[in-house]
Amino acid sequence: MKKYFNKLSAALTPVALLATVSCTDLDETIYSELSKDNFYNSKVEIMQGVLRPFTHMQAWLAPTGQSGYYYHSESAADQIAWPQKGRHGYDGGDHVRLHRHEWTPQENRLRGSWSLMWEGLGYVNALLADFEELDFEAAGLTQAEMESIIAEVKVMRAFHYMKIMDMWGNVPIVTTVGQPTNPETRPSAEVFQFVEQELLDNVEKLQPLSQALVGRVSKAAGYAMLSELYLNAEVWSGTPRYDDCITYSDKVINGEGGSLMGEMRLDPSILGPFSNQNQFSPENIFQFAFSRDGGFTFNWAGFFFGYGNMSRALNVTYSGWNAFVVTPNAFSSFEENDNRKSEWFLFGPQYDYETGEPILGTEEWADQPLVYVNNIRRNSEGATGEGSMTEGEENSGARFHKYRSGTSDEEGTYWENDYVIYRLTEIYFNKAEALMRKNGGTATAEAVALINESRQRAFDDEEWASEAYTTGTLTMDELLAERGREFIFEGKRRTDLIRFGEFTSGTWWDKDTSEPTRALFPIPHIHLSLNPNLVQNPGY
């Protein structure tokens, strides 16, 4: 029930309410002129306002088809690529430039990301301005309830700023819509301080995580944001804050911020956090409460799924653009006995779900069995070697299979997946990394235990003894590699590579070293021309 309430609340924005007005009611409210003065009359309407910027956030944070934070964070890193595949996917070279770190301030997709994220901030600031004049008692709320709701919106604003800071570093700080007209660029360290203070001032006012808070900002979500903020503090502010990262990681781990299933614990299954019933996964902390039945579907298919012929392989009703693929180096980083390799990817020959017959290709491999391979090159033309971003084919690269929709004949659960923003496993990794960095880059017994508890799920019991980390084998390089394996497809990789010093200096598949200034994206050229007080990032 809670999932559908969240979808309904998100959908029933003032614009949507137009459809509820009777054309024959002469005393009807004119919703085309809806404003804060004739809205926010009940708790339901107030929550509709609260959820509006949250539903907008999925457009740039989740892999739902727009070129936002997710697209840039993953495509610029070492695990996911959108190569040209024959006549498909070149798209003006956008994806090639991003993978090779050759982007410019004129990139349309980067401009779209900037606009989406700042538009979301505008929704948040507008909502807070409305709430300043709200008679919450007349709407049926207590002061404590209203304080918690306002805290939720401010924590959401801090999250927006944290992700904007991650992409662009030095940006304006705006808390009032339209004021000032041309805000000035502020240093990343100052933005960090703003985010930190906003979180600290409000996190304790949030409600603890529970089933009723799925799709909302809970106290556990706020603690997870602080864990991430402090883990990246040295990059974002110039000062390491690993003790603070440990403090807030512990608050999540110990259940001080609540939990979905009675206690905060890892899901025993590597598929549980991503399933079509993942609102019941005990490790999920913060997620978009998508629901196909509720009319708000998490449609990962656009970016990740193959052409229409692949729908038969999984017995589903969706298909995609055959866009993102896994880079050869990323797929090869998984051991053959790692169950994440067999469960989280589509690889090898593809078969019809119902008949068991081979799925056939439609492009380079037309009328031949479709076999996903761990290379991106023109195999149909006899090519060998490493390939490149412009030499892909319809079957190039392993494919996404981390989220499972179930089959289209399932009643009530088909394609009901939520998109996970934070899960407990990430907090385990955050704490382990902070412990190791405090220890000069050497693993402690506690750090090893944290990573092993997560990693053990990926191996069969009889093989675990030889796969467990020790304080000698869990090096910083190995921690980065294991973090990559565990969080592949989750929109985390660029940030991790930057923190480990590997984003610009590292090389992978079709990417050489790049200038250190590429750790930040350029402010889009058009926005520099619109606001003369913006200062372009170095190197652009």
C-alpha cells in the first residue's frame, strides 16, 4: 500500500489535479490558477508538494533514460560504455568523448544534466518558501510533524548540492528562488560546509526508516548521506574526515536511523536488494519507490536492454536501445566462480524463455544466434584486438541483469522494482575504507570483516575459504576493485575512482590518461553566457 500511496502522491501534482475538476460544476476551483494560496490545505496536499522534487530527482539520478548524473558518472568511468554499434549509437560522438575524457563545455547532455539538477533545486527552494507562510495547524499537522517535513526537504536540498558539487565542484549556493539574479560561484570547500551544516541541522529531525518511509527521506538516509559526504571530504573540501565517516556509518549499521525490516542487516541474497519486491530487502536504506502498477515504472530498459528480440529471452514486455554495455576490463575483473558474474549480467548465448530456441540477431548477426561477448569490436568482419568505442556490434559486451523485473505473467509483482540509492553494503564499504585510510592504507581486522561479510554472499560455501580477504590481501587497490564489482551499475564508480586517484591517471579499455582537471566537468558554455558571475572550472 505504501508504494502506491507514494506514486499517487507524486503523480497528483497541481497540474495533474486539472483532470479532477468537473466541467459542469459552476463553483469549481480554477486549478489552472492553482497556487500556494489554494493548495497545501491538507497533509496529503503538503506531501504531494514534498514528493514533487523527489520524483523529479529520478530523472537525473536513476538510469531512466535522461542524460543526468547517472549517465555522466558511469559513462566517464571504467565499467560501462555506450559504444557505437554499427549504424547505431554514435549520436554525434557524445558517448565516445565522455568515455575518453574528451568532453567540451558545449556538450548537450552535460547541459541537460546541469539544467535537470538545478531545476530540482528550484523545486526544493520554492517548496521551502511556500512552507514559510503555511498554516500547518489548519492543514491538520502538529508543529513536530511540520518540522520533520521541512527537515526532509532541506536534507533533500543538501543531497542535490552534494551531487552537484561532485560533478562541478565550484558552484553557486542558492537557497531562495531567483535571489540573487546572477549568483556567484563558490569554492567547493564552501559548498561542502553548506551541505554538511544542512545535514547536521536537520538529520535528527527526520523520521526513522520504516516501511512507511519507503520513497521518502528518512533518518537512516540522512546518516548515509553524511557517511558519503565525510568519506569524500578530502576531495570535496581538502580536509579528510574519516572519523566522522565512521561515526555516521556506525549510526546506519547499528540501526539508529531505523530500518525497513525490523533491524538493519545485509540481505542474504545478492539479488534481494534489486528484486521486484526490494522494498522488503533488509539492507535497503534510500530508494525511489517505483511501481508499474502505480504508473511510475523504473524503466532501466532504455539504457541497458537490447533490441526487441531480447524481450523473449526474459519473457518481459520491454526492450531498449542496446546502449550501455560492460567494458571488457570490468567483466574480466570478476572471477568465474563469483556468483555476481553469473547473476548480474547477461552473457553468452541468449535463448527464448518459453521455447529454449536461440534468440537471433537483427543487425550484424541477423538470423544468427545472438551471443554476447566480452569484447567491443567488429567480430562479424574478422576483427581482432582491443576494439574501440566506434567498433561495436549488436552483441558487444556483457549486459545489465542486476535488477530483475520478473516475467510479464506474474500478477502484482512484475516490474515493481524500486531504484536503490543507498544500501547497507555501501555503508560497510565506507567504514572499511575509512578505517584503512586512517591506518595508512593497510587493512584492519574490522575492515576485513566488513568487506568479507558482503563478499561472502557472492561465493558458494565450499569455495569461500579460498576467497575470503585477509589483512594482507585487502589492499587499497583490491578494495577499489571489489567496490567496483559490488556496486557495478549503481552510479557510484566515477566518484570512487576520483577518491582513489584513478579517474584521470588510470587507463582502461579505450581510455588513456587524462588531464587532472577532468576530475570536474565544465560548467556548460550556455550557462556561463547567461550568468556572468559563474567562473569556469580550470582546464576548460
